[in-house]
Amino acid sequence: MSAHAPSSIPTRTTDDWDVTTSDGDRRVTIRWTKRPRNRLDGFLFDLFGTSRERDLTLDSVGTTVWTHCDGEHTVSEIAAVVADEHDADRVEPVDETLAHFLMQLEERDLIRFENRTDE
């Protein structure tokens, strides 16, 4: 698990995603290709004919995070937006919740991090 400073900037690595609205909630669906973690995974994918193409549909909190992973917002800025826009019972502790979610996106190669260099 990698740790990123609050000043790190998460940036999406794919443009293959859509936003829809359902029951008044915005939802992002990301299309991505699952890569085998090892040779056994690859063998099992092939053996069972499992598709590697995946759709990941995010809830409203995930959608907020994803839309702000645009290369313009730092982790701390995204945390502030999440805390302001969503119920505290759902996202607290926001720093830990956000870090865990960003780690999951990074593990799937859906985002990468850049360090902000203040001039």
C-alpha cells in the first residue's frame, strides 16, 4: 500500500468513463481491463474464458472523488470537497476513507499520483 502526501495530486489514467444520473444521484461508470496479478490468474482467466473487461460503477462519494481526480486537485482539496458535499456519518474519518479509496483506484491503474512542486 502506498501512502501519498496531502499535497499529492491524483490524476485519472483513463478517459473511458461516463456520468449518469439515477434517482437524483450522479454516478460514474469506469470501463477498465483487469490485468492478471500473476501467471496463475492469467491461466484461470483463459481456462474459464473470463472477460478481462470490467465496469466499475461508483456511488455518489466515489463519483465526487473521481471527478476531482483531474490533475488539478490535491488529496487534501478532494478530502475537503468530500467532507463538504457528503454526510459525515458516511465518510468520516474522511482522510482514511479517501486514502483507502484512492489506493484501490491506484491498484487498478485507474489513477496515478504526482507530487505538487510549489514554486
